[in-house]
Amino acid sequence: MTKTNDESSVAKIECVGLIMDGNRRWAKENGLPANEGHRRGYEKLKELMRWARGAGIPHVVVYAFSTENWQRSTEEVGYLMQIFRFVLENEINKMIEDRVCVRFVGDISRFSEDIQKMMAHAENESSVGEYDSTLYLAMSYGGRAEIVAATNSLLKEGKRSVSEEEFSRMLWTKNMPDPDLIIRTGGEMRLSNFLPWQSVYSELFFVDTKWPEFTKEEFETILTEFSMRERRRGK
């Protein structure tokens, strides 16, 4: 059943998940190095946060760096670390001024000590005050690794049986709402180890547009389609 404008669930969206795919392919198609694709991808993320805020969406979680991404070339991983350092050193204060709270989810221990310290500082700096939105950066994140880590933590506590709620509290994303919808750009139609526990009732949207070219119009079209979907959650 189609909802009226007054019943639209767009305003009720708590969390949007994003798989920002297609940076390297976009760069190649435009005769640019892969690194430029990643840089443009970060600029697009800043735009997306403004769009989400305008739509009244309080939480955004993005697949910024997966556990599998560590296997990429040393040069590419090194450049991505440079981007992370730049963001942590130069962008966090701007985000806080824009009332964006920053959180990191993933196996943070795999990052260098200086990046870990900057992550902790960023979270501490945005842990006080009031914010309009929260950006969760999935860094060194893999859904299977997250589930295994949670299981091992419960085993260390001597647990033999737990509820879904108890298990959820052991996840890296324990303080994050499950995504109402997940958008993947770049033409691929899979979640690639992104939030397997949290996405069981997420609405999925796959678009061909590569992430650096993703537009506000496409984002708003997805929100409109989401508002017309009936979410039964198995009922």
C-alpha cells in the first residue's frame, strides 16, 4: 500500500548504510590515478552527510575500509592511510562544528598507533555536546570478523547461551542503530561482508552510478522509494 506524504517513512529513517563502491573504476575511466578516485570519494561523502542531515537522518554508517582492503597494494593502502590521517587531523573539528558526531567501528587494533590515537581523540572530542547526526566509519571492518570477535568475547566470559540482545551488545556496532536501508553504488549487487548481523531487515538499493558521481537526486529518489516500501519484518 502506498503511503501518503504525511505517512512517509523518510522522516522516520534512523540509519542509512553506504557501500561507497566504484572509486577506482571511476578514476580509470577518467584517466586518473586510483588515488584520485579515493580522494573524490571522500569529497562525495561530505556531500552525502549534508544531504542526510537535510533529510533528517540522524545516523549514517559507511564502509570506509574493509578487513579485505588490507590485501590491496602497499601503495594504495598507504595512500588510504594518508587520507585517514588527513581527515583525522584536519576534518574532525569541522565535523564537530557542523554538529556531526564521529564513531569508528571495526578492528581498530590493526591501524598504526598514531592513527589509533587520533581515532580515540576524535571520538572523545565528539562525545560531549549535542549533535544533529552521527557518522559511523567502518574501518578495518568485516562482518564475519565482528561476529567471531563477539563470540570469542562471550566465550571468555564463560557464556554458554546468550540472547540476540546480549550478542548484539558485544558487537563493534553495539551503540549504532541497525540500518533501515543500505545503498551500494558501482553496479555490484552484494553486501561484501558489510553488517551481516545488522542488515537482516534493511532495505537494499543497488545503483550503477560509481560513488564519485552519485548525486543528490539519486539519493532523494532512493529515499522516496524507501518510503513506499512496506516493511513487515517477517510479520
